[in-house]
Amino acid sequence: MNLFRRFKQGNLPLGRIEAFSDGIFSVAATLLVLDLKEISLPENPTAANLWHALVLQLPKFLSWLISFIIVAKFWLNHHHVLRLAKNADYGMVWLNSIFLMFQSLVPFPTALMGEHPNNPLAVGLFGVVMAFNTLLFMLLYSYILRNLLDPEMAGAEDPHVISKSFIGPLSYLVGAGVAWINPDFSFVVYLITPLFFITPVHRKQNCSPSNH
């Protein structure tokens, strides 16, 4: 119990946490594109040669597109959630750091899925990683709402926002399961899922965030 009380300590400013978080998101988004390498072509390639090579690269392009949208969605919602907090304590810092640790892992399953788009394990692993990332974000979100919510933001959030957010990890896990039946359909599920959270939940009009 003493350990838990220690995590509740600390009255840390949010500025450095936001800066560190933005850095991790930027690096993760940048690393995603590194798997789109120069295409191998014969000497003096024809348009048909290039077209065929581009078609073979399509799974990598789709993997990059899906992951970039997901990372951007996480960044936007992460920014929204940190704006709800009046300050940070050690518990929030470590929850945020663990979440960011797994954000930095995103390029790995992205590259794996792009390189092996017909392998159900490779495609399914992507969904499992994204589901786990979403659960970590929900844990951070819940911690802030329960322990660090700025009094000025009280009542601004949908009280059911966490329970509604479970659609994210459930959808990613559905995509992971479907990979063992039809990996192509998993790509569709992974592309659609972040669109449910493309913007943060709207605040009530009587709760102005003018001071944030």
C-alpha cells in the first residue's frame, strides 16, 4: 500500500510530459515510413515493370497508411486527455511512459504485416498490439479522470467514455482473429477501427476549456 501512495505523490507540470510524449509520437510516425524502401527494378524498366513492382508493395503501403492513421489518432486523443489533468503525479507519469513504450513498438508489427500480408500470425499480431495499446491508453485516460481531473473540466466528459472506448480493442481483436480466416479482411477492420475515434469526445457546451 505504501508503494501505491508513493505513486499518488508528485505535483508535476504537464509541459515536459507533453513534450516527451510528442517526441515519441513523432519518432514512431517517422519510423513507419522506413519500411517503404527503394523498389528493385531491372535495368531500363518499362512502365509495366514499375506497375508490377508497385502492386507488390501495396501491402506495405496499406500497413503504413493504417498505422499512421492510428498513431495520429492516438496523438490527438492523448493531447485531449492531458488537457483534462490539472497536474501530473508519479502514477500518471509511469502509466504514460508505459503507453508510449508500446507506441514506439508500433513500427515493428507494421513492418511485419506489410512484409507478410498473407501470414495470419503476422497480420493477427498487429491487431493484438493495437488492442493492447488502446487498453493502455484507456487506463491512462481513466486514471486522469479519477485522480487528476481539473475541477474546471468536471462534468465535461461523457461519464461512459471509457466503457464506449472498448469498441477499439474489441475491433482490433476481431481483426486479429479474422486474420486466420481472411487476412485481407483484417486490413479492412484495422483501417475502419481508428475512424471511430478520429476526434475526441465532444465536451458539453457549458464547460469551457478556455484556460487550457
